[in-house]
Amino acid sequence: MRVLAVAVAACAALTALAMPAPGASDVRGTSAALTIVTRGGMPMASGTGCSAVRRGGFVGVGGGDSFGDRANSECILGLQAASGVGFLRHNFDWTYIEYAPGKYDFSLEDWWVAATARKRIRILPILFGAPTFYTRRFTGGTAPPSDNAAFGNFSAALVRRYGPDGSFWAEHPEVPKLPIRSWQIWNEPNLRQYWYPRPNPAAYVRLLKAAYAGIKSVDRRAEVVTAGLPDSKLGDAMPFRKFVTGMYRAGAKSAFDSLAPNAYATTARGVVKLIGKTRALMRHFGDRRAGMWVTEVGWGTGGPKHRFNIGAKRQAREIATLLRSLYRVRRKYRLRGVVYYGWRDKPPYPPKFKDMWGLHTGLFTLKGEPKPGYRAFARVATRLR
């Protein structure tokens, strides 16, 4: 089992944290009207900025930065809240939560749910992965579970913990109650990397149906969101349209409330066009009432040459245009929200440590320095409720 100490920062500790350490960067944020301090490469607020609460609602980012740095989470979340981040999309990894069949350890998720609730930031969790006793292990990627019913039970257990009547809220009355109402099922199953050994829309729908049944059995008004689906050009990927068509033909319409494209394109205009085509595809299958989420979108500012690697100035322009444009069409397309990927650049992943454009999409550099894209993001996102 995971053992996690949940630290609640005292006022004196926050004051100390606000003082830049030797070598720390101190940058005035023009949009958020607060001081950004970088510590160990992590961008965060300082002083009263650490206590900021959510200002936006329509725009989110990936939640890994605050999730992985418990000591500084209040100031990281404070900066995100002041910058217009309304929700965080983050992986609730089944691999680590269910440590034995039917036995769950929610300690890490408890801490993070409490931290985000104090900032009034919502969570869009990704239910992903499988314990070794429910799947086969591959070196080439993540395999789906061999037992969909167990995944449904896991989904229900999360809702019983963090939903409107969740045990977490009863056990922690000191935490502002902000139940999780939207649940995303898996990530990018149309890529071989995340549905090993090959994408299979009918198999994904069987998993989706199990999760839908489990979630709705506890919270019938919860929103079940499909996996984020990219229109990838990788050789072992299944194209977006083909995969979604396969989902509908396998009976997916009754197994989700919102469809979620990971809508990468070379321009903001291209993203909006992709969303329009997705809505047209949904209407083709008679699915007019379902909502939509854009659960990933972004542009790189460095790394190897790629069509989505457009440089820092263009990234800023496209971010501002995209957020405004999607907000304008939100009712037309029943768009629930958009997730920018991501908050900060990432180092290359082991074991190959290969650089790629997707590691450079952050609003901050790997060293924690704000890009022009951060200022554009904060200027617009704080106005979109």
C-alpha cells in the first residue's frame, strides 16, 4: 500500500515559501497580477498568490505538476487558479489504487482532491491502467484489462469515494465540498501505445460500457466522458474517424455522455474545424444530445521539427485565438470545456529519452520560466467562466 503524509501548510510556512531561494527566478506575471516564483524548475505563486482560488471555469490543464509536488502544491495550485485554470485533468491510475483484488488505497487521491477543492478547482480524472492481476504486461505499451467487470467496480468505487455522496466528503468536513461529476474513461485507445497490442473500438466500447454502468449505479447524473481520441498519423494508430465510427457501430451511443477528441491541429482555426467535423459525425449516428470535451490541444515551441512545433510567439497567438473561438462555439457544439496540454514542458521519457515536439507544449519552460503563451493563456482563460 502507498503511504502518504498529507501536509497542511501553516501561514508561517507559506510566508517562508514566498521568499525566493538563492538562484530562484522571480517574474512578475502580467495577466495574473501576482509574482511567479520558480523553485526547482516548478512555477508557482508566492505570498498571497498561494491562497488564490479559481477564477475561470471553461479552461483546464493537465494536473501533474501540483500532483507530483506536495510540498509546494498550494502555491502551484494558487498560480493555476489565478491564471484561469478551472479544472485539472489527471490520471487516476487503477494500477496503483487497487493493490489487491477488491482492495483500494485512495491515500494519494485523497490528498490531491483535498488540495484542489481548497482552490475550488475541479478535477476531470482519467480512469486508466490496470493492476497486474487484471491484465498482461507488455514492454511496448499499456494493455487493456482482461476483466471489464473489475474496471466497472473500480469506477464505482471512485464515485463512492469522491462523488456527491462520497465517503471522502463525510470524513473530511473541513474540506470545501467539490464532488467529481465528470469521469473520463481511458486515454487514446486508438493508439497502439495505450491499447496494446492493437486498437480495437469494439473492445474499448465493452470497457466503456462497464465503466458507465459502474459510475451511473452510484451517481446517475454523473457525466461519463470517452477517452481522449487524437487523429494521429502514426503508422500503428487507428484514425479518429474510423475509431469513432467503430465505437458507434459497437453500441457506444448508450455508454457515454460526452465525446472527447484530443484535437491537435496546426492552427486554432484547424482545431475549431475539427470540432465541427466531430459534431457532424456524431449527428450522422443520431447523437445530437451528447456533449463534447477537448481534452488535449497544444503547440510546441522547441524540439525536433514538426507541424505542431510553431515557436513561442505563434504559440501565444494560437492559444489566445483558440480559447476565444472555442468559447464562442461552446453552445453550438455542446462543448463542456477545453484542456490545454500542458502547464510546463517535460523532459524526455525513459528508457529511450527521445525528444519530441509534445514535450515542449508547456506554458512554462522546463526551467519554470513563463512563455508568451502563458500570458496569453491567463489573459483569456480568466474571463471564460
